[in-house]
Amino acid sequence: MAVTNEQVTGHAFLKTLYVDGYYPDHLVDRGREILLRLCERVEAERPGDLDALYVLTQAATEEFNALQDAFWEAGSDIETVAREEIAGDVHFVARAYGFDGVDVEELIATRDW
């Protein structure tokens, strides 16, 4: 399923990570794919409340948790800059789909990075 939300299709996910050589592009690409899958799930499942949205965003966060080892193996890390970028993009997704009053920490509550 292709994402149809125009805000999302025009958004450059993980932009800061792409311009910093510390983060391997092929791994940032995988992170971008996680965020796009999150958007696809939001569009397909249409969560009706924050609790339903949090289930989706926390599942995406679990995917980032699993990706962390690949960053370590590549001599990189999901550290402060990456954490802020990922959290910011997950928050962007929530707002793009009409969830303006979200708690960013709750969106990514399952993170271990």
C-alpha cells in the first residue's frame, strides 16, 4: 500500500541523519522504511484514539530497537541526535494524521535507545 497523505509524501524523513556521515545511509534507509510502514499502517488501520495510535508507533519503535545492533556493527549508534530525529519524525507522523495532542514520549515509550 502506498502512502497517500500529502504531508507525509512531501516529508524528508530522517533528513539530519542523511547529511551526517556518522550514520550509514543504508541503515538510515531502513529507518525511513520503518517510518513509511508506520504511515501505511496508520492509513490502513485508521486508529480511532491515542491508545490505538500508540500501539502502532510503539511497534515502529520496536523495529528501531532491533535496528540498533546494525548501527553498532557499522560503528554508529542511535544516540542523542538520532533519538531526537526519530522521535521528531514519529511525532510528525502523529500530527500528519490528525493526532495533535500526543505525548512524544508515549509515542516511543518502548524505545531502548
